Amino acid sequence: MMTIKSKKAFSMITAIFVIVIMATVSALIMNVTGKTVKATTQQYQKEQAALLARSYTELAILNVLYHDRAIDCIEQITDHFGDVSSGYDIRINIKYLGNDTLLSECNNTIESDGTFDLNNKNSTWTDDGLGTGINNTISLIVDTYITYKDFDDPSNRDITFHRRTLQKL
């Protein structure tokens, strides 16, 4: 037969065992919650960078479209979005592809390297359907770089999102 002292000792051991199990489960839940928050934050930052890249690419195309290329050409656009410490740095590089007579003032035009002939209407590029041909078209290569800091990175490294767009004007 069990005595009262042994019943109290058994209850104490059971209580300690339950506390240890609850602490272990709580630690596991906290660990999973922390990883979920970190993954959600990283996904948010990457999606924000992708949306900014798309918006700033469209902004760059509009700026080039309505800018007088006879005076000079827009080659780079820089900006900052958000807070000073935790925002997004935007850098856009613009390269022009087309006939040199249309882009005489542009310093960074991409000329024919022998793979296709910009002056030959029988090249791999075809007429645009308006009768203007390849000689009267200008295309842009827009490289948009969005740089931001990861909130959860202890070494505070930069992450860069890159979007390249080819746009015919």
C-alpha cells in the first residue's frame, strides 16, 4: 500500500515531467514561428523589389520616350525609395539599340557586331508592318537594379534584384 509521502513525490515528478514537456513544445513553436516570420519578411522584401523594378522600368521607358534625343540621351537613372536606413536603392542603366543616325547624341549605343546588319532589310529582323523598316526603329535595353538590406541578416549584406527589359520605341 502507498503512503501519503510517496503519493506526494509521484505528483511532484509528474508535475516536473509535464512542465518539461510543455517547455519543449513551447520552444519548438517559438522556433517555427520565428522561421515563418523570417520567410514572410524575405518574401515581402523580394516582392516589393520586383514591383519597384517593374514600375521604375516603365518610368525609365516613359522618360526616354518623351526626352529629346537630339540634345542628349538618358543613360542612367538613380533613386531611393523608402526610409534612409531600410529603403530600396534603384539604379537603371539604359542602352540604345538602333541606327546611328537616329542616335547620334547617345554615347552608349549598341552597334552591329556582325550577327545582324542594321542597314540590311533582309537581315533576321523584319519590317515592323508599318513600312518603316529596321532603319527607323530604336530599341532600349533597360537594366533595373533594386538593392536592399535583408531585415534579418546579422551581417547586414545587400541583396540585389535585377530586371532586364528590351523595349522597342
